[in-house]
Amino acid sequence: MAGATGLLPEAAGEELDAYLARWRQAAAGRDAVAETIAALARATAEIAALVRLGPLAGALGAAAGAANADGDIQKKLDVLANDAVLKALRACEAVAYFASEEEEEIQSLRAGGACAVAVDPLDGSSNIDANTSIGTIFSVYPASPDGATGSFFRPGSEQVAAGYAIYGPFSALVLTLGAGVDMFVLDPSGLYRRADAHMSIPRSTREYAINASNYRYWLEPVRDFIDDCIAGAEGPRAKDFNMRWLASLVGDTHRILSRGGVFLYPADKRPGYERGRLRLMYEAAPIAFLVEQAGGDATDGLTRILDKVPGALHERTPLVFGSSDKVARIVEHHADSSHARIRSPLFGKRGLFRA
Ligand code: AFP
């Protein structure tokens, strides 16, 4: 039955503000994180309203006339999204430091703030004019007494919150505060309402996500894994697989959180891709926190993402995450590559004794 808005059932979910109020009252020391998440929610609701206008808001996918620190050409929406997040965090008394894909340096916002926030303000920029899902990714750390660098150059396991906003057929905020993953859907009035208590990733999957056009650049462990998937029921895995690739980390993550799967953006042989394409601090680490909280795993092929410490603001990392059985198999492939591989005609070009 339609609710007061005429669109929502009466039993629509709990508003994010009420959820955060309950969370902060349940234990001491949570006020700053709750206020930071509320500020990020306001900023992402503002970005969602802009994205919803599409071309009516002007050419959001057009080049903004500059490149970011990592050399990516900035789109208008990259800049507008960064401005929206920075404005909301400047107004939030809880936030001391701000790191962003669109900023050359870490910004100090407020002395005495208890939190440090790293963001990819607009992930999936190449999809803006294609009207496919894009998003904002965020990571929250306790501000360090050692200042800006101490607040961000640390293992991702020290995050206190992480999440993303996805701007798609429905817009939503997917959030972890360290006790599972919840989804809040943006309703027509601009409020986030809880829609899914504790998203979880199935251990196994038959679906992988990778940009297959880069096959010739991949290193052997990734090629071996994908070859086995493509070989399907007649190959060593003895089952068929499916592939998806949205070229939007947020979109691929949301699918994997919703139904399982494994995502790979590996290192490859192209110049500049020696560590893949995705950035550790504001893309891989927050996604890894969410994925682990949902029962999945995230690695660079050899090291757990949440154990890695960035050495630079825009440092890249190979990224593999999703259903834990498949992540484990990809790690095995990477471990195998350090040993002579048995070449056997029985299984074409690869080992007889493969797990
Ligand atoms: P853009 O924000 O520049 O579109 O990059 C998006 C992204 O960082 C990530 O969201 C995708 O998974 C990945 O790049 C897609 O990379 P390819 O275009 O090389 O497939």
C-alpha cells in the first residue's frame, strides 16, 4: 500500500539519522564518526540530485579542463562531487583531515577534529554520459595525533567506517561501521532509509568481473585463472562461468555484495599499470572493509588489502575481491607462479595436480 509520499510502503525503512542516533547512543566515543557519516550522506544526496538531472544539469561528463594528481582527466562531475563532499566535511566539526582522488595534497580542515576522511568523490566517471551506475567511495579513520600523514598512511584495518553511495536505477548508501554492512536507499524526499539489514557475499560464485580487453597484458596467474573460467564445464573447473564488467568499481561492488562474484583489476604490463589502476587509500581499502564485513575477502593477489599501508596519497594497488572461495583460488594462482609449474598434456598447458 502506498505510504504518505504516494510512493513508499508504510513500513519503509528506518531513516539513516535515526540509525546513527541509535548507534552513537549504544557506546561511548561514537559521536564524531556518526556526525561524519551524516555529513557524507548529505553530500552524496546532493550529488545524487545532480546525477539524476543528467544532461539537464549541463555536460557533467565533459572534461573540466584539468587533470587530477594521478593524471586522470577530470570531468565536470568529478569536480562538482569533490566540491560537494569538501563543503559538507568543512561544515562538520568532527573532521580534521580530507584526502581525495581530486586533490593533490591532504587538506587540513579543522584542528581538534576526531576523524580523517578519504574519498573518491566520483567513481566511474567514464560512465557519466552513458547513464550507468557511478558512485562516491569513502573511508573514515580516527584522526591521528601524528597529523595528516599519520591519519591516512596506515593499514586499512584501522578504518572505523567505510562505504559508498551508488547513483543508479535507485541511489543508495552502503555503509559499514564495523559490525556488518547495511544499505540505505535514497527516497524521493531525499532521505536515506534502511533497506537491507546486513548484506552478505556468498562463499562461492560462478561470476567474475574483469576488463577482458586487457588479456594480453595480464600476468600468468590472472591469465591462468581466467582461462580456467573460460574453459567452463569442459575445463579444470568443470563448471561454466559468467562475466560482468561495468567499468565502475561501485557498480561491480554492489552487484557482488548483492549476489556474490569475484572482481579483478590486476597489475598488468602496460606502463603505469605495474600496480593496476585502483588506488589503495580511497578505493581499495574502503571496498575491502565493506567486503570483509560482508563475509568476503580482498587481496592484491598476495597480501590482504586491509594489511597494506599506502606510501603515497594516490598509490595504486592490484585489487581482487569478492566470494572467498574464488579469492582463495586466485591467491593460489599467484602463489603457484613462484614455483615451476608442472606442464601436463592432460590439462592442456597446466599442471596435473592443480587444486
Ligand atoms: P573512472 O572513474 O576514471 O571512470 O575510473 C573508474 C575505475 O577507477 C573503476 O571504477 C573501474 O573499476 C575501473 O576504473 C575501470 O577501468 P577500465 O576503464 O580500465 O576498465
